[in-house]
Amino acid sequence: MKYYEYIWLDGNPGDPQLRSKTKIVSDDSEPSIWGFDGSSTNQAEGSDSDCVLKPVKTYNDPFRKNGQLVLCEVYNVDSSPHETNSRDELVSLSKDLSSKEFWFGVEQEYTMLNSKGKPIGFEEQSSNIRPQGNYYCGVGSTNIFGRELVEEHAFNCEVAGINICGINAEVMPGQWEYQIGTDDPMTIADDVWVSRWILHRTAEEFKITISLDPKPVEGDWNGAGAHTNFSTKAMRSHYDAVEKAAEDLSKKHEEHIKVYGSGNERRLTGAHETCDINTFKWGISDRGASVRVPWQVAKVGYGYLEDRRPSANCDPYRVFSKIMETVCYE
């Protein structure tokens, strides 16, 4: 028997959520088109509820010996892309702009919550919780919470064949980050979504809930983002292209913010290593900027940019598409 776990994005208002279901087959046939009840995922009305799952990529299943994870796009029954299918646009852009040779990488932050909905580490420290500062890239049981889950998630991503390249503790107890990249836009966007599914699935084993909320705890704590690093062939060749990309982004700030994740206004306040959501600025080595030029890029004279605006719950298909639309010059 073979187990196919079909994974897709639903129609949740604001930011899509992951859904999945299992098909069990008795032969070695490839994953085929399947369907689901769109009225239960905000993607159809009950009177016309069928939606289509079109397999687009497979990964090794780290949870089942004879399984594969099957990433799918959602289509209508007339074979047209569903209105919630944000991947379809990125597929088209990737083909149209292939000569630009875009590369992407994502720094995915997230927060682990206990059964009471509190970040793990908060209750353990009770009323003596210390301010942020000791936890970032820390070590020791008074600074680090949830490392077992983090290590298991990284291993599961590796088994799946996802391009995970790093992990680290973030500034708040129970808050972590992993990095995906660098590769072409389709590979990285797909990997980010499947890595999120694996993260939620791994957390089930630890009875922990994963939050991608951009500001999981109010007060003097950093929010959670999905900092997006990107470059074009031109940017990897000369610094003028890096600066021009930053200037191009400055001209369409509001358009980008609209697709950079829901609830982002609670995170992008101008404090806690962010720029205000209504302001755009870029700078070298500036983590309070909207877009940061890493110091080594300025030093060597070529490289990439870090867009710090996307929130942890953003849709990388939409984020990448918007960046590519904006930075697509000769």
C-alpha cells in the first residue's frame, strides 16, 4: 500500500491555511487529480461544492514509510485555476521572467503555544520572565524552550527533500526561525508551504500549537516575520542593480503591504526591528528598515536584498510574485 498526503491552501480570509487528506493506493501509480468539499474550506458554496486538487509536486513523507506528500493547486471543475490559487500566477511569472534569474530565500519565524494558548517558556518562568535579550540564539534551559520540536522539524524537512539551510532561537521564549533557500522562486515558495505543513504536523506529536501570527504577544517583544531575501542575475553582478531594486520597491510600498500578510500592522510599528507600516526606507545593515542591504553586499559590490516587511503568515506565492513584478528590469 502507498499513502499520498494531498496538501493544498484553503480560502481562509486574510491568509490561507493548510489542508490535507490521505489517499491510499495499492499500486505504484502516480498521484492523480482528486477533489474535495470546497464549502468546508471557504472555496465554494454548498450548492456547488466540488473543487479539484491538481498535483504539482511531490516530497518524501517523513511520517510514513510508504508515503509521499503531494502539493496541489486548487482548480475549478471547468479546469480553470480557482480564485484562491495564488501559485498559478507565480508559475506564469517565473516563465515570463526566467531571463532575470530570480533567486529567493525565506527566514520563517514562528511561535510555539501550549494548551492554554501561551508561548512555551512564559509560564515556566512565571512572574519572573526576563525581557527579550537572553533568548536569541541562546543555550540552556532558562533561555531555550522547544528545541526538541525544532530539531525534529529540521530532520523531517531534510527527509522530505526540502531545502532547509538553518535554524535558530528568536528573541522571545518559544519563538524560533528556520531558513529555506536559496533557489528559484517556485522551488522556494513550494518548500516554504510544505515546510509549514511539516511544522504543524510535527508539533502534533509534542501537543504544541504553531502560531504564525505576526504579533503573538503584545508589549515589548518582537513580532514574527518571514523576511524574504532575493536577487536577480543583475543584482548578483553589480551593486547599481541592488540599489535600483531597493528604489523600485520604494515606489510600490502600499501594493506590497497589501499582500505581505494579515495583521501585519500590529508588527510593523517602527519598533522592535521594524519600519512603520506606512513608511518605506532602505539602508545598509539597518534592521529597522523596510528593506535591508546586508553589509557584505555593500562591501563586495553585488548580492541581494532582504525585504523585512512580509509577516510570518504571508503567502510566499503572492510575496514572490509582487517582488518579481516590481523588480523586473534589464
